[in-house]
Amino acid sequence: MTYNPQIAIIARVGAHQDFLRQGLDVRHCQTYDTPFGCSNPVHLFKYQDIDFAVLSRHGEDGYRVSAPFVNDRANLYALKTLGVEKILAWCAPGAINETMAPGDLVVPHDILDEGQQQPYTFFPHRGLGFVRQNPVFCPELRQAVIQTLQNGPLPLHPAAVYTATTGPRLETPAEIRKYRLLGGDLVGMTLVPEVFLARELELCYTALCYVVNYAEGVKDRPYQPGILFEGLATPEEIKRVQAVEAALG
Ligand code: HPA
């Protein structure tokens, strides 16, 4: 059977399972060998007469690869090779802007790149000249996402500046204050270089963010000697996300 996915969703750990739970069958799943290494598994689904692809950046059954180690080039190259034209990129950043609370949805319109320059191009030895980034995200797909979600049950912010950091460490409070002064609303490690690489491949790419915590220093949090991920959201932030999820049923 041939598949012709024109749309892909790049999302969190095990994202394809959400579609399985909705009763859709995976028609096909495989990783792809690309000039940039092996892609993550790509799951191909069919909904009515629409073929679409789902790829989990960080792993299929647990958080196995942290953001700076995701092979964005292999993943996007594989999707492009499959014929994908539009990408909806799901991500879960922290909020610098306090009006964007954990549990809120945000459709960013711009990026502040404060990262450490990973391989940002498919053309590492010669570059690709001045690839335009205005607008950063695909306007048509952004508007479709906003229209679909604007009367939904979750608070939706239809614009935001996403500050991209490299990680895997979290930011210092001073860095977050700097990003706030520069106009950043969100901070995350996911969308860059993915969005810029997608542009090089002429893919229509937009992002949908689900806020999971306030960025470091935005709210008081108790000192925790442990350093890892569990400390990302405070119990209050987790409660708010759980309340939003419970309201959704
Ligand atoms: N900083 C960077 N990346 C993140 C954060 C954060 O606070 N939360 C989720 N991803």
C-alpha cells in the first residue's frame, strides 16, 4: 500500500499512542536512514481520506533523548522524503510571561534564538544564504490552529515570543530576566533548530505549546537539593495542569 502523508505531527513521548486511543490504526511505522543519520520512528495513520504522520521527538516509550540531542535534521528529512508539506509541532515550554499559566495553550508567532548554535542547516559546508524568517511560522497553519482552538476549553494565547535555549540544563533566573527584557514570553529547548530547518525544506510549520511550568525565578519555589526534571513544575503548577486536564474530562 502507498501512503501519501501531507501532514505530520511532531510531538511528545509516545505521541502516536494518543491516536491509537482514538481508535485509529497505525498503517505503517518505520525509521528512515537519511544523510543526517537515522530518524525517529514515523507512524503513518489514515483518518477518513487523510494520511498523516506522527513522530515523537524524545522517544516512543519514555523520555530517552533530551532536546539538544534530538536529530531534527534526520527527522525532518525523513518527513520531507515521505511527501509531508505541513507540520504541526507540539511542545511544552515554561512561561516567562506570567499571564501564560501552566495548563494554557499558546500559539507562538515569533522566536528569540538564545541557543548555542547546533547544526542549523542542511547545508553545513556552504550554508544556504539568507533564508527569510519573517514570518517565522506558517501563517495559514497558525490561523487554522487558532481558529480550531479559540473556543475550546483551554485558555488560548494566540501570539507569543518563544525563547529558544539549548539545554539540557534549565536557565538561570538571571537569564530568564534577560529574556523577559528582550520580549520573551515562553522558554523552551524544542522548536530551534527544528523551525529553521523546516524552513530550509520549504515546509509549512507551526507550533502549538502547552505551558508546563513557570520559568526559573518567575515564581518563588522551594529550594530543592535534587537537580533533575521532577523539579521542573512545582506542586501548585502540577495541580493547575491537573485541574485543567480534569476539566477536559
Ligand atoms: N526552560 C526550558 N525548557 C523548558 C522549560 C523551561 O522552563 N520548561 C519546559 N521546557
